Amino acid sequence: MGGLRCVDGSYLSVTPVACTDSLGRPYEITLELCRDGVPYGTVGERCGWLLARLARGVEAARAGPGQAGRWPDPDDRFPEEEAGSELFAFRYDTRWGVVAGGELRCQLRTLPLWVPRDGTRGEWRLTRRAYVEAWGTSGLGTRAVLTSAELVGFVRSLVAEAEGCLSGKDPAGNPVVDTGTGETR
């Protein structure tokens, strides 16, 4: 289970749960949210591939020299996105198109930080952080502010747990049954 300590002191647990097909075989994941051990919402149906892609993107941005000139600190490096853009947004949508059951999103923000120097002068330094925000079914929200290293650690733990939930099953290998053709794939 991945988890985050939020700025309000609460702890947000995020647990991948397998989505299953009509035969009961896992093929993707959904995320269950708990805040301080209390169920908070269910979000992100079939979001595993997006989380894996995000983890690879953040790792590449941290390691790549392309952003080193603008963002010398690897903790400020994220995939090239516009400031204020979302890295992900997971909701629970009902069949009727209504958002219910919670929300989990991650938005990239650029912030100025005052860095004092010896003496009387200092300088402004721009930092980038991932704001992971969650809303429960009650409508109350919570937020965690993460460096790129913290974000990749959080997402990698979710991906690793998701892979365990799916037990390495290949969704393309699921047989097609009762379609009238008698074929399997």
C-alpha cells in the first residue's frame, strides 16, 4: 500500500485493487483511498498503465541532462509539462456520468523560494513540486506536497503492488468465451 503524509498531518493510504473480467481474472487496477485508516473513496478505474508511464517519465526527467540547466536540483525535475498542469487526475464516475466516490489528482506547481545567504542578501530560487490532492466522498480534501523523488517513490510502490495484484497475468491471454464464434484469443 502506498501512502502519503499530508500537510494537515493526516495519512492518506492508497491501495491498488484488481479489476476483474467476467471470468474473475484480474486485468487492471482501481485505487482505494483511506484517510487515517477510514475509507475515503475509490478512484482511477483502469489506471495502472498511466501510473507506470508516469513513474518512467519522472525517473527519466530526474536522470536526464535536458532539464539540468533550468532545474539543477533533481528534486525539481518532472516530465516536461506546462506549469500548473495535471500529471494525473483519477475520479470515480458512475454509469450516469456523475463524479462520486472520491478523487485523486496530482498537479505540478512552480513556486518561488527565498534562499538567504551569508550577510544581508539572499536570492529567489524557483522550485517545482507535485501537489497530490485527494477528496473523499464527504467532500473534504487533503493535500501532500512532493519532490520528484518522493513522487516517483510513491508511484513506484503503487505500481509494484498493482503488479502483485495482477499476478503477472497478460490481459490479452484471457479467453473469449460465449461470443458465438467458438474462438479464443
